Amino acid sequence: MNKALHVFVYLFLIGVGVAIWYEYQLNAKRSELYARNSLMEEYLVKQISPLVEDGTDYDKEGSNYKEPVKETIELDRDPNPNQYPKTDPRMEDVLVDSDLDYDFDLEIEDHKTLVWGQAERNALRDIEKLDEEGKQVMKGGNWDTDETSADKCLAGLVKKLQVQKEQFAKTRKALKPLRDKLAEVVRMYNDLTPVVRDLAETKHNNEEQIATLTSEKTALLEKQAEYENQLKEKTRKIEDLNHDVEAAVQETAVAKEELEKSTKMVEILKKQIQDLLQQQRNLMASGGGSNGPSGAAAVTSLSYGDKGNIIRVDNGLLSAVVRFEPQAMKELKGGDSTRPIPLMELAVKRYMSDDDKVGEIVGRIRLRQEVPGKNWVICDILADWEQMEIVEGDTVFQD
């Protein structure tokens, strides 16, 4: 009995050792499985899900893409504008034909991607499927994981990957026709390059000709401007000459008029001098001396002040006509106007401005003969006293 107990104890210890060894092995496998599940969970949540596009935003409507079009005609090296009109050309869609039905939605960028978090982590960890009794449902000796949270989460991921794969397949399918279209466009470009080069050379030559013609035009315009300036200068000189001629004609007319006036004045003065001489001879014959018809003596001076103005003057003949004020004439001829005009001297001055109250002496005159019926007296200009030429408007005064 004792031996049997010892054998049982030994067998129990051996079984415990084997169990401990299996437990150690299972713990390592469990740690490996936990690490594997954690690694797959981390990659699914943090690395794989952000790379999966949300297929719900693939089919966007109302995109702003504009389909490229090209003319259907072929240009030769010498295009005929009548054959190829520039207005209303025939156009075709480059991306629409029997080989390619291009979908512009393939170009849409910034698609939404999945954003997994703790909820998806919890779903990936939930692989239990319990029956009504709360026991794990088995399938083929293993846990049945269909329709579990982990199964649904991964199935949704696979579905979106499938949609993304189809989108990639559409893109790949469109690449070859696009490459063919590109080759066709490149061929057309290569065909047009010589034409464009010839046109560019023609344009360059035309620009050089235009520059040359522009330079020549500028030179001609400068010459034209120079000739116009010369013409204007000559025209101005002609106008100046015409003005000079007109001024000379006017001056000649004025001089002629002044000459006529001077001639008339000389004739009048000659006649008055003859009358004066005759009167003096008559007085001498009658014994009147220097007295007038009533025997009144002539005055020898007047009161101080302005007495009249020069109304006619001829500096060449040293003769002038003075218009005396009525009061001055009374001083000269007396209250009854019977005295003869005395042969006395008076000064002539000129007021230089309206504010000039004194005036400047310009010469002296000597009274000679009165003009009958007027307050005018013919005078001689004393050349020895002349400071400047006496002019009409100068004032005669007694100094």
C-alpha cells in the first residue's frame, strides 16, 4: 500500500511537471498570439485604415473639369484660309471615342480615408459568438466568428478595399487610351512644329522689316517735322514782313497826314505872321506903339501856375499851338480882351503820372500870335531851353 502510494505520488509529480511544461509552452504561444494580434491591430488601426479610401465620395457630380477638344482638320505646310476657315471650326472631344470613355471623376483628389479609433479596436477584439445558453458557438472544431464585431469590421474594410481596387482598375484601364491619345497629339504637334517654325521665321522677318520701316518712318517724320518747322518759320517771317509792310504803310499814311497837317499849319502860321506884321506896320504907321487899339499896354507876366496845354506841336519847325484857359486869356488880353498878345516866355512841363503833382520841365516857349475867335496862341519853341521834345498834352505854366 505504501509502495502504491509512493508510485501514485511519483506519477502525480510527473504529471504536474508535464502540466507545468505544457503550461510554459502554452504561455509562450499565448504571448506570441497576443503580440501577433496586437501587431495586426496596431497596423489595421494606425497604418492600414488611413490608406483605405472611403468609396462613398468617388462619384461626385458637378465637377468643374472641362473636356479638351481639338479641330478635326489636318493642317498642311501651306494652309489655305479659304479651305480652313478660322471661324466656327469643326471640333471633337479628345477623350470621348469608341476606345475611351473617360471619367473625369477619376481625377478627383482629396478622397476621404478611414479614421479608426478605440471603437474599431474593441470591434477587432470581439470575436465571440455565443448561443442562447451563453456558450461559444463552434464551427468545425473552431470558434464560429461569422457576423461577429471583428468579422463585420474586417468585412467593411475589405469592401472598401474592393471599391478602391475597382477605382484603381478604372484608372489603369484609362491609362493606355490616354497614352494613345497622347501619342496622337504628339504626332500632330510634331507635324505642326515645322509650320510653326516657318511661321516664327516669317514673323521674325516681318518684325525686322517692320522695325526697318518704322525706323525709316521715324526719320521721314523727323524730316517732315523739320520741314514743317522751317515752313512755319518762313511763314512767321513772311507774316512779320507783312506786318512790317502794313506798319510801314500805316506810318507812311500817318506821316503823310502829319505832313499835310504841318503844311496846313505852316500856311496858317505864314498867313498869321503876315497878318501880325501887317498889324504891326499899321500900328507903327498910326503911332500905337505896343498898345492895342484902345491904347492898353500889354502885360509882361502872368500869375504863377498852369495856364494851358499844348494842342499842336512841330519840333522841327520849333512851333507849337497852346490852348489857354479862359482865366489865363483874360490875364493876357485884359477883361475887355483888347490887349495884344505879349511876346512873353512861359515854361512847359510834363506830368509823368497821375500822382505827379509837380511835373518835370521839358522846355520853354515864346508867345507869338493868337488865333482869332479861339483861346489858341501860336508860340515859338525856344531851342536853347529844350530838355526833351515837347509833345501834345504838355502843360504851359508861369514860373
